[in-house]
Amino acid sequence: MSSATTPAPAAAPDLEVRAVSKRFAAHAAVNELSFSVPRGSFFSILGPSGCGKTTLLRMIAGFIQPDSGAIAIGGRDMAHVPPNRRPVNMVFQHLALFPMMSVGENVAFGLARRGVGRAERTRRAGAMLERVGLAGAAAKRTDELSGGQRQRVAIARSMVLEPTLLLLDEPLGALDLKLREHMKVELKQLQSAFGTTFVYITHDQSEALVLSDRVGVMNQGHFEQLGTPQELYYSPATAFVAGFVGASNRLSGTVRAIDGALLEIDAGDGWQVRARAHTALAVGAPVQAYVRPEAMTLARTPAELPAGHSAHSGQVTDMLFDGASSALLLREARSRRELRIALPQTGAFADLRPGAQVCFGFEPERVVAFAAV
């Protein structure tokens, strides 16, 4: 005799935003935005200044109320839940640590506000400091710590309250470049270790791509695309995403011919570029095409280009040395457009100098075209 088992219901997402809008006078800061964040994931909201990402984060935290729509955290609607009652905590860019308190007192501050006894909050603060790699630092002053250590204190202070969501408002923006790179790795490791859902806002694409399981690219109050870092980088859904996420060469032109899934684009003065179309486009339509610097191949002669690559020529205008990310700038021979091409690390082109003539090419499938706006 067999017995059937009923599958357990799927867990509610830790965050669900349903058709949320917020206006300030005539400006729609957030416009009919909907998305969800699964439990235990790292979700980033990426966009330029003024796109609405901070307004969205403050609505999730409860500091401002949406004009319409709903926000649920852990399956519970937050419509009438004040900020201090929401299962969230927030880390700000400037950290807001209390200089008159010790490190341990900073971490235990929220516990004290909740009425947790001194011995218990000292124990829990010490345990949390150990988890973020600051064991033994409880008695220190915050000004005795490095920037990265203060960042970890701010995270410990938030995580000791065991929030469902940790909201991070550009927390690395005030750090120098080297420390920012180091903290990206630390944040990812801490999120993985805690298993807490992180919602992170940034205008820095590198942070979003490195840290996140999924990213929402925000522009003018809505998401242009929501997906994994790989999807955003290799398969941008809009011209905005193609131009904002990662470095790209933008080529403006018109559709000259259509060959199956590929377009032939007149990119100026008879320069013909083949590209894949993201949406249906007609002959004569104005387009914007994007190709990544690393998708372009340098060669001494057209015969040296890989099979399937279109062949073009140009003149080197500058060399940009940046170690593994070195590139050269060249001016395409016909259109005179300036392009950026990743420089191979083999050293085969180490003798190139401004003024040199080179060939370059790319696979048409790695050039994506959108209707010009």
C-alpha cells in the first residue's frame, strides 16, 4: 500500500514588493515597481544617482510610505508596521557608529534598546564580533579601528538583532579603492556565513556584479532588467543596461539589411557592422549597437582574425595600461569613431604605439543592437 505525501509549501520570499509607487510633487521616484527576493540571497539594486533606489530602500525600511502598492517581509504585509517594528536593519554609507561608546557597546546598542540584560547582551555582542573577525575588540574605541574594521562593527551591530533583511545603503562608498575591493569580498563571505538576506543599493556596477545573486538595474523609477550578473552583462535587455553595466563601445547607425537574426548596420561613412538584434527592427531603422572591449580581437592582418570575425581596420590613438585590464584606443578607418579594445596579455602587441595601423574584428553575435531612442 502506497501513501502519497503532500509537498511542503514553498517558503515566502524574504522581501516582496508589489506595484509600489512613490511620487514627490510631479516626480515619480518609484513607478509601479514589483519584484521579490528569495530567502538567504544577496540582491542588489543598481542605478545612477536619482534613479529612485534610495527611496525604494527607505520604503522597505518603513521610513517613508509608498503612495500605492504593498511591501511584504517574510510573508507579512508591512503597511501598518512602523520602522522600529520591522524585521530589518540598515547599514549606511557613513556607518553612524557612536564614538563615545566602545566597540562592544556599539554592537550591543540595539539589544539594550530592546531591554536585553547586560550580561546577555555582552555575551551576544562578543559572539557577533567573533563571527565578523573582531574577537577581542569589544573594549576598543571605534577610532582605534581601520575603515574595514569599522565596517564590520556596523554589520555586527545590525546582525546581532537577527533581522530578516539587512539593508545596505552604498556602505562602501566612503572607502578608498583598495579597501573597497577588500570589503567586497568580506561582505560576500559574511552574507554567505550568516545566511541573511542582503538588499544592497549601489551606483557601482562592479560592486553589484561581484556581490550579488541577482541585480535589479534601476532607471527613472523602474527596473530596466532584473537578472543574474551574467545575464545583465552578456544579455542586456535594453540599451540602458548595455551602456550602464560594464564597459561598452556604442555604435549609432541605421539598419542597412537583415539576414536572419543578424542585422547589417551602416555605422557611418560606409562602415558596415553586423550585429544581433535584441528586438525586431526594419531596414532603415535607427539603432544603437554595443560591443564589449573584450569581445573585440586585435590582429596585424585580416588573415590573422579567427573564422567568423568581421574584419575592420583602424589607427591606434592611445594605450591605457592597467595591468590585466589594459586596453588601447583606436580610430576606425572609415567612420573615424574612437573604440576601446582590450589589450591581449600575451605581449604580442607590446610594441604598438599611437599612430600604428591595426586590424580588429568581432563575432556579430557578440554585438547587440537596440532601436535608438
